Amino acid sequence: MRKSRGNARNLVLSKEYTKKGKIPYHKDIAKHWQLYLMTAPYMIGFFIFTVLPILAAVVLSFFYYNMLETPTFIGFNNYFNLIVADTVFLKSIKNTLVFAIITGPLSYFLCLIIAWFINELPRYLRVFMTLVFYAPSLSSSVYFIWQYLFSGDSYGFINGILTKMGIIYEPIQWLSDESYTLAVVMIVQVWMSLGTSFLSFIAGFQGIDKSLYEAGDVDGIKNRYQEFFYITFPLLKPQLLFSAVMQIVSSFSVSAVSQSLCGLPSTNYSAHTIVLHITDYGNIRYEMGYACAISVILFLIMLGARKLIDILLSYVSDT
Amino acid sequence: MRFKKLMALAVAIIVLVTVMVPICSVSAAHKEPYTAEEIDLLLLDKSNTYQKYLAEVGDKPLATDSIIIKADKYYAASDDAKIEALDSYEGKDNVIKWDSAAGSVSYEVDVPADAFYSVKFSYYPIAGSGNKINIGLQVDDGFPYTDLTSFSLNRTYNSSEGIKQDTAGNDYNTTQVELFDWNEKFAVSDSGVSDQPFLIYLTKGKHSLVVYSFNEPFILGDITLCTPAKHMTYKEYVAKYGQIKDGEWGQKIEAEDTFKKSEQNMVASTDRTSTKNSPFNYTKTVLNVIGGSTWSYAGQWLEWEVEVPEDGYYEIFLRFKQSYKSGLPTHRRLLIDGEVPFEEADLISFGFSNSWQGKSLANDKGETLYVYLTAGEKHTIRLENVVGALSDSIANINSIVVELNNIYRQCLMITGTDPDIYRDYYLHQEIPDLIPTLEASAKELTKEYENIKEIIGSDRDVSDIINVLVYNIEDMIESPSTIPSRLDTFSGNIGSLSSWALELKDQPLLLDYLYVCQPNAEKPAINDNFFGSIWREVKSFFYSFITDYSNFADNSTYDDVITVWVNSGRDQANVINAMINDLFTPQYNIGVDLKITNASVIQAYLSGRAPDISLMIGRGQPVNLALRGALYDISKLDGFEEIKSRFQETSFVPYTLNGAVYAVPDTQNFYMMFYRKDIFQELELTAPKTWDEFWKVMKVIQSNNMEVGLPYTAVDASGSVDNGMGSRNIFSAILLQKGGRFYNDDLSATDLGTAEALDAFQIWTDIYTKMDSQVTYDFYNRFRAGNMPLGLAMYTEYNRLSAAAPEIAGLWEMIPIPGTMQEDGTISRAQGGSGSASVMLRAAEDHGNVESAWTFLKWWCSAEAQTRYALDVEAVLGVVGRVATANRDAFKNLSWNGKEYKNLMTAWDAIEEIPEAPGGYYLTRDLDNAFRDVVYNERNARESLLSWKLSVDAEIQRKREEFGLE
């Protein structure tokens, strides 16, 4: 009963579209007000908590605002300063891109491969291993243990082991020597990010119909690699897209790990990312307008990156 | 080669002689009283233990008669002892008032026969700095054992008005006040190495007893040489008082309603683990228990009063919880009217369990034992901490630990902290007594292990720690060439054994009530049944939704109500709340809405709900907020000058901007220098007073393969705003002592281009480049182990070392940081400080609360409030949580002893606080960058500092333009 009504409505909708082209919005709302009513709770929330802040940030980025006094309009000054005068910002963009380019794809493929391996395990072991790999993202601030591993003390774990092995003689300041900071943060970030996308891959693997493999077998698939590339991979497309977006977003918004391991700012801004730059201006210097300008730029970069992934993936899946 | 050996021998002999001579000269016959320095040296001697003394004296008879010595019958007093003989004081005759907290007084005593005596002092404490009164007792020419060189006489306390309720119906503790009265106490071990009073052996004839006073003023009544106590058996006790009769009468005495207590910090607390707790409430805070981990140390006691309806026998039933020491019992001694009634009351053990338990005095067979009480008068019941049967073992383990630590350090001086595992050190040849000592220690440890196992009755918690060390030692003995690679483990094992022995001494016990009743009277139930406890959890869970935990009191009855935010934990906020209810509101009739927040003031402003006052905010915040017009300038308010005088003179500098003051300091912390006296003595070093001396000492220590700790804290986000420049590293000390400064006069730029600054920066970076000091290290553990015998650390580190490093107690000292010799010959010990502050917000003006808020702020930073706050927080969190209060008078009231206090004051007086400039966070940040550029990237120091200075100046300039200061 319910189903048929739904179908009827769809039918009506498509009919109107075909007949008149676009109908005026208010008429559409008046006609399907129940639908709008039902999406309203979410849409209102979305508008207040997501759209409005973004708009506010865009507006505030043209102001000088220290959070206590009334904002003053300063036009494009924030953007000028950001691009022309702020060398640290350029450094943070560089770092963020390095993150996105290295840790994003790295953890993406790592997730895929590990999920593939784990999928081959017997059931109970698989459940257990899934938990093990998902644990870092479950307990979100567990990366503090890396602080002990990478402690600059000569008795710190990694320093201690390397000294024992005779590789180093003096403790390395992993978290404050700028030659190491970025690498350390990347390692931890990759470790951390084996989370959501990993789970979605596991789910994707589980969702593939077994009979397809049998069919492939009949059609002459020779080994597991062919099986993976010709059957599994194409069928995983939705998960791949989802994970790619998640990974990109998370690599662009790396901040907590870097901040708690290397401090804010890290030595000579060596592990400074765009989000940290926002924190620096927003929370330390109380220059909200400027921080908003940075976040607007980050927003644009992310939009662009998403578009890029779409193009890439459609290219991959089309061939 | 032979020449070399001869040389080495010669050097060794010289070293030995020079070290031994002063020691020998001290321990030789001594006619004059010891000086304070000599006493200090004597206290370093850990080998002269009580156990050793008893073994040496052997089996001798106990005295049969007591000898009383009146305090004013002394025959000599040292020059530094200010003594006034009083005919009578508060009911006691022939006493002396000893004000100087120093010096010694000598008595002569004629002993009738060779015998052992215990020594009892009657004394009347005088309000000093609130510490225990430390005294020493010399017999004839020397101290029989180290424990007698210094032991304590405690003060007594109780809460002024018991437990009261605030307007919201929650309980709070009232002030703990000292009770002044005549007290009696035996000379007894402070550390719990022996439960019974110390014995001294005196031969027939004349002897001299010399009493030393070290830290506190007091009135000495008399000194009694007593017959060592022998308690009667229960059988004798019953024979003495007659037939036991049953009865119905019973009375509950809440344990938190004490009559007297030995410690200021033993206060009532809350326990919700059972509805049978008395009293109990789901939603309100009720203070229903006392003790727990604050009642852990030997000698601490609580006392209650009881009155009974008729003469006769009474059962004393305790409801307690001992969930602290897994598998082990803890112990108490019961005293009725100050006396142990019978043998069995001398040591009562409280077994381990996770739930509440009930217990009466009982013998081994489980038969209840009764005490005889008379009607018509008040009796006191006292429970005193005793270590119990393990105390001998603990003492032995402690002396083994000292021995092994010595061995470890000797090895370390040869191998260094990072031994080369491919090299043969021949340690067993270099240190001839290495193997014999290890063998002896292993044997001793095995013996102690058997011992403890027998006493406890199981080896569950004992085996690993002792045995692991024993295996470790056995391995070392078996193949001495592997010793260097085993040293790390060795030191770790010693450390864990020592802390285990310390824990073993702790005797925590949580007490709910005492039930005094006639034999076989009915007693209250102890625990909820199974369903009862489930119901309790369910109910508590649902009540948790309707209880507002962030709000404390209901202030609707007051006209003036101010809002105060506290940026701290719940424990601290609870203390503040109790203080407000107890002291502030009754006195000023101003209600206080106290809220725990960790939200920033900025957020409060944005949401339009800014408080009037925010307590304990980071030091960089006030200026930052003031720049944006969020804070109220308190310098124009009346009484400000008086408030200023409560603090160190420069402590308002970081909170001052253009002449206006925006905050009152809460805490002030600074660096002190810690050094190991024993290692310094071994290396013949003296504690450095200036940096020049410091570098020399550092070289000696490093050439002996040990390290020196110079602090360096990396900047992080909140840190760079909140802690300011002060105590992040020693650069500020070096710079300020050289006469340099961070900013120019109007704070419009840094002043780091000066010769002094470049020089100071060069020195600072040299420490880590040329002198190879480590940037990151764990001071507490390395100082304990002895491989970092010298270091600078925040003075609060003292608390941790004194509370949690028993094996080095008395072996280290805290003194002011090194200074720089000035042209006029004085030494400047300047350094920057750190700490938090309290602010009044501009919102107070909008609320019309400036007057009340200012009253609150004045009260909060007063000596009275700060003392109370510091003591109460210490009571909750232990010594480790001691507050670094910025109020000078309050600081004096905390338990610092005379010498520490003097050292701390010297260092404190020298502090030159560093101003906070607009954009000053960039200085911390870029100074760090400059430092790291030099240390990691080997950049030229001068060049690095100057280039980073430009970046700081640019940011300061930018900020000044932003705020229209240019």
C-alpha cells in the first residue's frame, strides 16, 4: 500500500517535470509540503550548525574581529595579508598538502590492503583483527602513547632501543627537531586513520556476492590478484569514493595529532598545518577575522579536492 | 703502568682520608653540643640504625622504675637556645619555654641500675609555622642511633565547628584548628621502623641527656625515663575489673566527629559505596567517613570521646573499609584514655576487602574482647597507626636498598649512564667489594622474603619484587662481565623494591563509625544486601540527572550575589566552596555562585554570561584579555596597596599594562636547585652558589659519568599563552642576572639585541651544545637513582621528592639557584617566575557587583583564605598537591621547615617577574625557535637570536597597531 503511493508520487513528479520543465519553487513547496516538513528537522539543524557558520565565517573574513569588541569592516585586507605577508601560512599550506598527498593515499591504500587481508581470515579472527585495527580511532586521544615512544629522553622508547642497537649515541628530539617532526606526525596520522574507511572496506568486502567469484572462476580468473582487480575492486566503488573523501578531509584537517605531539607551534612551524594556523590565530591571538579568512581558503581547497577525487574515481571506474 | 697504579692508589688514599677525617672527627667523643651542620651530617648516616643498636647492646634487663626530669633543672644550655624557665604554665610546674627553635639543653640523670629505658616528653606546642616539632636526644657523647638524632612531637588539631551544611544542604568541613594543651609523647620512630617507643640503654651511674630543638618553638614540661611498657594480658585485665555482664545499651559515634587528631589534613570525606553508611544521602554531599589514604602513616591518630551510662565492660565495634592494600592487612593500636588497655589492643589488624566490614576487638580465636569504662566521665578512644609485624623487615629492606644504591652508583661512575656493551669494564676488579656486597644483599633479601611470607601467610604480593631483584643480583654475581648491561634493570629493581617497602609501611583505613555497646547488644548492619546494592546503583544513576554538579550553593537568600568561576579540578572547587560557606559568606553577607569551568572568558563574553570573577587563570591571559577590554582595572580600588604588600614585590608585573593592574596572583612558582648531599660528599663537592661554580661542579659530575639536569620545557599552544616567559628554562635566570631584560621600557619591542642578552643566549645554548646537557629527562627518577645528582626544578618538585622518594630521605637538599656575581660583590639570583592569577571581569561593572567582587578578591588573596585553601587541598591531594600560593604569609603557614623556608624565601625575594607584552606569546615561541636552531641545526647563536628577534618585534608591532598603542 505504502509502496504504491510512493510510486504514484514519483510518477506525478516526473510527469510535471517533463511537461513544464522547472516549476516555481514556492508552488513545489506548497504541493509537497509534507516532504519538506519531514526533512525540516534535519534541514533546520543543518542550516543552523553548518550552513550558518560557514556563511558567518565568510562574512567575518572581511572584518577585524577580536571576539570581545564589535567587528570592523576591513575589506579584503585579511586575504591580502594571508597571501602576501604571512609566510607561516604558506608553510602551513605546504605541510597540509604534503599530508594530504602522502598520508591520504598511503593510509587509503593501506586500509584497502589490510581490509583485504583481514577479509581472508577465518570469521572470529577477522572480528578480532578488525577490532584491533579499529581501536586507534575508537579511543580518539590514544595517540598520546606516541609521545612516550618518541620521547626525547635518552630513556625514551625509540631513543633507548636505537641507542642499545648502537645506531645513535645521542637522544634524538623526535618531537622538536624540525628534521623529524613532520615525519613523526605523519606516521602517527597514518596509524590513527586506519579507522572509518577501513571499516567501510570490510563491510564492502562482506557485501560482495560470493556467486560472482564463482562466475569469475568459470570465466577463467587465474589468481587472487585478478579476482581482486576484476571483481572486488569495481564492486567496491561506493566504499572507495566514501573512503577517499573521508581520507582527504581528515588529512586536510590534521591538527590534534600535530598539536599534542609537537606543540603549537612546532619548531619553526615544521609540522604546522592550516587548521593549526586557524587555531593559532583564533585561540591564541584572538584574531577571528583572520582565522575565518584562513578557514574560507581551507574550505575552498577541500571543495576543490573533492571535485578532483570525483573526476579521478569516475575515470577509474569508467575504464 | 706501575706509576699509574701508584698514582691511583695515592689519589684513592687522599680521597679516603679527606672524606673520612671529617666523619671520624664528628663521630668521635663530643663534649660540646653538636652544631646544626654537624647534625645535618649525622642525619646522612643511614647505616646507624636502631636495629643495629639493639643488636649491639644485646639482651639487657628493662628498667623497673621511672625517673622524672623536670625541664628547668638543666645544667647547661647552648648559646643559640633561647630559654625561659617558668614556674608554672597551664597547670604544669617547672617548665621551660623554648622559643628559639634551635640550640640544645643538657640534663644530668642518675641511673640506679643498668637497664633499658624508653623516653617520654611532655610538651606544650606554641603556634609556630604549624610543623611537627622536631627534636633530638643525645645520650652522653653521641646519638645512639640516627633515628634519635631527629624525631617529632606532634601537634593536635580538630575542626573548629565540626561539619556544617551550606545553603544547598551539602556538608562541608570547617577550619581545622590547632588545640593547645599539654601533650605527652614517647620518643618513637617517625618512619615506622619500630612500633614501640625507642629504647636507650643506660648503665648505672651519672649520664647526660642533651635535648635539641630544630624547627619549632614549644614548652617542655618534663622528660621521663620510663620502664618500657609491658601491657597486661586480657586475662589479667578481666581479673582486675571483674565479671563481664551483658546489656542492651549501645551508642554510635560517627568517626568523622573526632575529638582530637594528630594531623591537620585528616578531614571528613564522602563515601557513597553503601547505603548503610552513616549518614547517607543520594543527592546531597554528606561527609560521612574519615581516614582513608590520608590516614596512612605511622603515628597518625584520631581520637573520639565517649560517655557510658554505667560502670562495666563495653564492646568497641568499628565499621571500616580497607580496600587499599590488596591482600594485606593494615594495623591500628587502640588506646583508652591514652593507655593501651591490654596486650591485644596494641596491634589490631584490619583485613583487606572491597566492601565495608565490621570488627570488634578480638583475640586470635575470634572471641570479642571488652574494655572497662566507668560512668560519669568522658573517656577517649584513640586509634593510632602502627606498621605492625612487618616493621623489622621494612627496616632491613631499607638498609639493603641504601647499600645496593651505593653499589649501583659506584658502578655508574665507571660505566656511565650508557654503558658500552662491547667493552669489558672489569667492574668486579675495579670495585673489590662489589661481589661480596651483592652476595650478602642477595642472602639478606632472600631471608626477608621468607620472613615476610611467613608473617603475611602468602607470597602473592611479595614474591615478584624481592625475587626479581634477587635473580638480577645472582645473575650479576654469576657473570660479572654482564654487570654493565644489567645496571639499568638493577637500578629499576632497586627503585621498585624501595617504593614497595614504602607502600608496605602505609596503613590506610577508612572509618565510618565506632559503636560502643554493652556486651552482646545488637549492632547495626554493615552492608547492603545484593538487591539493596543494585537498587542503590540504579537510584544513584537516576539521581545523577537531577543533581547539578557544576553549581554549589543556593544563594537566593542574599541580596548581593557574585558569580565566580574556578578553573581547576573538582577537589579544589570543593575546598573553595567549603571556605566560602565557612568564612566568606557569614562574614560579608555576600552570596557566591561558584562554578567549575574550563571555558575561556572569551566564550563567556560571547554568550553574555560572563562571571564577575575568574580564579586561577593562566598568567598570560590577564594582559591579553585586558587589551580587549574584558577586565576591570583593580589598581584604583581601595585597599589595593595593602593587597600588593601581601605578595612578592614584582609579582604584579605580569598583570600590569600601561599602569593598570588586571589580576591578583594566585600561585607563584620558581626554580630551586636540588642536589644529592651524599654524592656531593663522595665527590667532595660543595653546592654551587654561582654559575661559575656550577659549571665546575657540572664538569666533575659529568666526568664521573653522571648528569646534571637543567630544565627546558617545550612550548605548546596553551602553554605559550598561559605560563608566560618565566620558568620555562634557565635563560630568564641567566639573562636577568646579567642585568639584561626581555622587553624595552614601554614594551614596544624586545630588548634581546643587547650584549647581555646575546651573552646569556650563548651560555644557555652552550649548555646543550658544548656541555652536552640533555634537553629532555625525567628529573624525579634520575635524581632518585642518583645518576642526576644535581638539577634545577620547580620548587614544587620538593613535594614529590619528599613524599615519594623515601630511599633518599635526608640525602638531598633544596637550595636557591646559582647566581651571578655582580660588580659590587653581591650575588644576584634573579629569575622569572610562573603561576596563575585571579581576575575581576568588566562584566562585574555591568552587573553592579564591583564592590562585592572586590571584597571577594581581597578575601581570596588574604593570608587566612590562602592558608586554608592550601592546607585543605593538601589534605585532599596529599603533600604532592601542595599549593604554590603566592601570598607570602600563607606560604609561611604551610609545612615548610625552617631551613627550607629560608632557602625558598631567598630565592623568592630574588624573583624579577617578566612583564607580559601585547604579542608577547611570540617571544616564548621564537625564543624556542632560536634555541632549537642553535641546538639542532647548529646555527650560530648570535645570528639565530637576532634573526628571530626580528620576527618577535614584528608581531609585537603588529599587535600594538591592532590595539592602537602606537
